[in-house]
Amino acid sequence: MKRFPSLVIASSVVLAAACDRQADSAEAPQRTQGSAQATPHAPAYDRTVDDERLVILCDPANIRLSIRHQAGAASLDASYPRRTVVDPETLVEYSTNHLGTHQYRRSLRRWVQCGPLAVQLDGQFLNADIQGEMGAMPPFAAVRVLAGNRILVPADAGRPIRLTPCDETMPPWEDCPADYAVRLDLAYNPEARRMATREWAMSGSVVEEAYETRERTGSIDIDLHLWRARER
């Protein structure tokens, strides 16, 4: 949560001057880490490296997007001018249950904008009881990517893609690996006016940490030339 300095007001004249200074400060571009100068439309480049957090890489000018379940060192990709790191724990709400132990209560939603693309992140978990039999399994994000009101990912506009490896041998991991991915990439081709999509899914044994990687590709007919023309 952002904190703002409090103002001690001695008179109405001082109040007016302080408000003017505050307005000027809000409108001026601010320097942020990894960026010489950032505006409200160009967020800071988050250089956090943490395998327990997901990362969103964004190239709004070329309409390129990469969503990965781990913010590892490989995700420090300079070809994407924006990088946003998200802790999946912030996508769920939890509280104390009647036994006095913590329990996941409900999903929270967050949006991340990348040019004309909007990334919808919803928190999900397999077991509400954190200290139960499957309590060691952390929450994860379920992802949709939209352009306007149109859902681009998943391609069938069905359930969102769960951004985590999955275990085909355990019942809670339903529809594994079809509804799961560890990485989602989208890249727009302005000449063909199509969006190329690529998904990587990892499935296998969570206990043995033995996974097989599968790749899914697709292409979506979509015209974004008006957005590109407006931004130039």
C-alpha cells in the first residue's frame, strides 16, 4: 500500500500552496528503477528474480506478451520494455477458520494492461486448508488474455489457463495438462493481422518432481491496426 506524507497546515494560504505543489508533483514524470523516465502509461521495469512469483513481460509497441509461472533470471529479457512480477499469494484471501488455523477463503482478481491486451489474473488453490493434507501446495494464478471484450486466451474462451505445473496422477489436478501452462506467449503480426499464441505445459509427478513439457501453438484472426495507428 502506498503511503503519502501528511501535511501540517498552518493557514489557508499554506494549504493552497501545498495543494498546488502536490498537483504539480502528480503530473510530473517520475524516475523509476530500470527506466530513465516513466509516466503513468509506462510502469517501472521490475527486476525481481523469484521462482515463487509469476512474471508478465510486455512489449506494447509491438503487441508482444509473455506470461511465465516463475520470475526466474531467464525472464530478465531486455526485448520486453515492461516487466511485472506478481506474488500468487496476493491473489487469494485467507483467514482463520473455526479450528484456529489459516484457510484460503476466496479468489482475488488483478488486471495488468499491455498495449491493447489485458491480462486477467485470478487466484486459485487446490485445497482451502493450508495445514491440511495438501496444504503445502501454494496458490497459483488462473489467466485470461483479452483484447477489448474478446477473449484470446484460452482460445475456446472457456476456463482460464492455470499457470502452474500439474500432476496427471492426482484427482485435484483436473483436466491436466489441457487447462494448464507454465508459459504463455502472444505476438501480433500487423501484416497478416493475426495473433500467434504459444503455450508450454508441464505435467507429471509433483511428488517426484518429474515433468514432461508439451507445447501448444495457435493463431487468431484479429485486427489491431487502429490501436497501433492511434498510439503512433
